[in-house]
Amino acid sequence: MSVEVADAPDRRRFEATVDGAPAGHAEYLLGADVIVFPHTEVDPAFEGRGVGSALARAALDEARRRGLSVLATCPFIAGWMRRHPEYLDLAYQNRAPADD
């Protein structure tokens, strides 16, 4: 099983597909220097198969690439970040303000 994740900015979400079939998405709200993840959903047919993890990793990797802080109001994304401490530096409350 191959999970592919792509940003769908027109729908404000990252979308996961498995063998071309829609498998889940992580919704986001984008600010100037922060991305908020309010909701993640995985199709029940794909639960327990790594789709949620693939969504979280791709979304957070993209946030890092863009230099964005992450505000994870979605319990899944927040929990995933806690279980993967290498992403905790992205957490909004952990980011120091930029020097002026």
C-alpha cells in the first residue's frame, strides 16, 4: 500500500490517496507565519494503515519547509507531534518571536 499526500490549497487541506483512491485529509488555515490544523479525517476503510501518520508527516514537513509555526487544535495532529518530538519545535507556543 502506497500513501501519497498532496497539498490542495484551493480546499485548504492536505489530501491523502492510496492507489489513487481518496483516503483522508488534514484541513488547515494559513496565516502569515502560522498554519493551524483544526481537523484531520481518515476514511474508515483506511484506518490503522498509516494514512493519518502520512498526512501529519507531510503537512508538518511542509510547514517546516515554509518556516511556519504550527498550531495543532486537531487532537490527532497534536498527539502525533507529541509522539514525534522531532516536530515539537514547530509548535506555536514554542516559537520565539523574531528579532526586530
